[in-house]
Amino acid sequence: MSHGFLAIAVVVAQLLLLLAMACAIIRMVRGPRAQDRVLALDALYVNAMLLLLSIGIRTGSVLYVEAGLIIALLGFAGTVAFSKFLLRGEVIE
């Protein structure tokens, strides 16, 4: 019973993460300011990372966890670079 419940919960979580990713993409496209677009990009990469982790839980593969870690590192670096660009107008001083 608990194994079936876990499988259903993971599928529901994946569907909700896809919905959150769709909302983030809509905010990226329609965002009135650049700050909104950067925040939507940040939410998008976090949701993509969590989706990969939930796929890893579902399949039992460690490869998805490693891909999630790479997405988290690159997404953080991208968010910092975009934020620095919006604050100062340049990324590299």
C-alpha cells in the first residue's frame, strides 16, 4: 500500500512541478521588468532541478541526482551574474 502511495505522490509532484515551470515561463515572457524575468529564471531552474530529482526517485538512478546538482550550480552562477549585471551594468569588473 505505501509503495503505491509513494508512486502516486511522486507523479503528482512531477505534474505540479511542470505546472510551476509553465508559470515561470509565462512570467519570463510577460514580465514587465528585467528583475521579474531574472526571478522567473531562478524559479525555473529550481523547478527543473526538483523535477530531475523526482525522476531520480522514481527510477532509482543516481544519474538524475548528479544532473540536478549541475543544474543547481549553473543556475546559481547564472542568477548571480544576471543580478550583478542588473545592479552595475557589467558582469566582469
